[in-house]
Amino acid sequence: MSRRSSSSPSLWTVLPQSGPAPCERYKHACCSFGGSVFVLGGRESHSLRDFWRYNVVRNEWTELDCSCEAAPEELQEHSMVAHQGVLYVFGGMIDSAYTIWKTPLWVFDIVKEQWVSWQERNPPQNQVPVNRKGHSAVVFSSAMYIYGGYIDMRASSQEFWKLEFDTMLWSLLDCTQTEVGPGPRHSHSAMTHLDCMYLFGGLRGLREQRDLWRWNSTSHSWSCLNATSGPSKLVGHSTVAYRDSMLLFGGGESQHTPRSCLWRYSFTTQTWGKLAVLPGSNPPPHRIYHCCAGLGPSYQPAVTTTINTTTSTTLTPSTTIRNILDSKIRPFKNKCFPSSSETEGTIELETFSSSEKLLTEVEDYCNGLSGNDAQRFGNCLTFENQEAFSKQWSCENIEEGGSGKPEESHESIAQNLPDLLLVLGGKPLVRHTVISVWQMTLADL
């Protein structure tokens, strides 16, 4: 076990949700873009057909339209990824004879806030993936890669599909020419780092797994990463990339045995470390079939994607978003300050990078709050910048030479978010409540 992995306490806090907000759920899908997290579908006591955007800065939810013809129906155990201002949703349809006649793919334009009808581009002789649940989806460059999943009565699949965003063409990657690979599975996790995809656990048939696989997108080859330590057999867990490592949270050996462990896998040393919880923080209870979303610079992909400006204009949303992202964004100056002097001397918590003394000082500061200050700040580990951008605060010089309009500063604000991991929803459920949200910050000592 690497020293770095074992010496990073996790700082947890629950974020109370008020006002309009999605109900508690599991087997939903979420992904982050800019300073927002999008949540789609899942299950409560029944399958859900709703779509929400969570503003991380303001801790506010907005329900988005999911009733038009181009929007998906009720989905569960589906996937959702973001690329150049567009969300791509795949799979999760309720099993029926209809599912074999439709490619279960939906496209949402984030800027226009609308679902977009798209045209099937594959020639008649080419195959396209059928509906499935419990698969994984990741993005490399300008393509989405989907692995495995549970296909109706055909059980677990080992199909590995690629969707080119620029052409909307599907292709099936050949994973049967060698015995090396994860094999058929579902309810696993997958994430990317540099030019590799990492796949962990899940169900292979009816057997839970604890193996970690790496797929190289350059050589198109699989390799198994053996480890004597690390998480046990898991299904329904979540993984995200964090700097030069992978964070894994929750899941269980079955849906009846959820856990709340946070693990960190170092890509450099290829070792696992179980992260301790800082005393006084509020970690989530046991969670399975939840969602995780990472925000801030440390959760961004470690590879720069080159934008192809010569793409055909047959796919409307990609062209629109690409032009927006190609435009130059002015530098963001975080000169937000409280309009009242009551908050002078407050501590802005981001990812910690100093020593245990700092953690002690932070705890002492939080414990020293009382009265109105304690009510104002709540748990000191919460993302304090939501106060900075709330109506009670005033900002100056948000953009150098800019007008400071929200639509102009959205991308700039996203670039200046602190590092944080959000855990949304999951099983077991608390009936008749809004979705649960926890925030985690790592203290990298």
C-alpha cells in the first residue's frame, strides 16, 4: 500500500437539499459539466422519467424538460456522458419487444437545454447495439465506448461498442480473438486515465468480481492488474479519476450488503489504499447503485482532447457546441467578497495540500463558530464558495474586461471550482424524501 494512498483523510459532509429537488433514487445516471451535475431517471418505488440539473455553487436544483418526443422514457441502470456541451444517454429501457427495434441513444444539448433528434448513420448492413442495463460508458477523444451490460434474456454481455460523435457511426470492437479480458459482466464500473480505461468488479454471470482490468485505447489490448489488497467483490459501486489515481466508493457484494468505503488506486504504484474519514466529518451511510461526480481541476481528464474543426455538419448539437468551446474564454478573477463584514476572517476550504496542523486549525475554527456564524456556515467542510455566489454576496471583476453576465462567466466559474466529489442518491432509500447529496474533499498531506 502506498503511503500517499493511506495518508489522505477524507472530509465528508451532507448537503441538505431544499426547494424543488429530485426525489431519492437509485440506479440513476449522472455526469458533470462545467459547474453543474445532471441527474436522469432511475428508480424509487417505480421507474422514473425526470431530468434535473444541480448547480453546485448555489446548491440549487432545476428540473429540465423530459417530455418531448426526442427525450428518453423511463430509464434505469443506463449511462450518461458529456462531450463538448452535449450529453449522450444510452440504454436502460424497460424490457419489451420494442427495445429490439430502437437504438437506445438520446442526445441533449446543454447550451440550448433541449433534447435533439438525431438520425441513424449506420449503413443497413452494419450492426448497432441493442438495449442493455448495467453497462459502462466512457469517453476517449471524440468517441464513446460502451462495455458489457445485461441484455434482456441474454444475460451479461462482453460486447464492446464505439460511437464516433462526429459521424454518429457505431462499430463493434473485436474482443473475442483472445481469452484475455473482463468477459461478460454488468453492474461494474469504468473510468479513463490518459489513454487507458479501467474496469472494476461487477457481476460476471451470477458471480460477483473484484478484478481490475485496463484497456489500452492505442493498442486495443486488455491486461489484468493483480492486487493482493484492495476492495472486496463489489457491484453497484462508482469510480472517478482523481489526479493520478482512481477513487472508488460504495457498492456491495450484493444489493442487500451495501458499504460506504472509499478506496484510492494509484496508477503510478498500482496499489490500493483505503481512505480514512477525518473525525468530525459526516460520511454517507452505506450506499449501492448511487452516482458519483467529480468537480474541480483534479477531477478533469489528464489528456487534452483536440477539437476537430473540419467535422461534417450533419450532427447539429456537436457543431453548435464546438463553435462555442472554440471561442476564447477570458481569464477569471475570483474577487468575490462578502457584502457584510461579519464574515471577515473566514476560511475558504479547497483541496488541502499542507500538513496535519492545517487540519487541526480547520477543526478548531469550525468548533469555534457559534450563534449566527454557526447557522450561516453550517458544517465548515461544505463548499464555501456557494456563499460567495449567493444573493447575499457581491462580486466584482468576475471577468477581466467582461460584463459579468452569468452566461459569459459560466465556463470561467467552472474552471475555478475547488476539488470535490459528490455522492448522489443510492440504495437503501428513505421514502418520500428529496435526493441525498454528500460532498467529499481529500486532504492530500
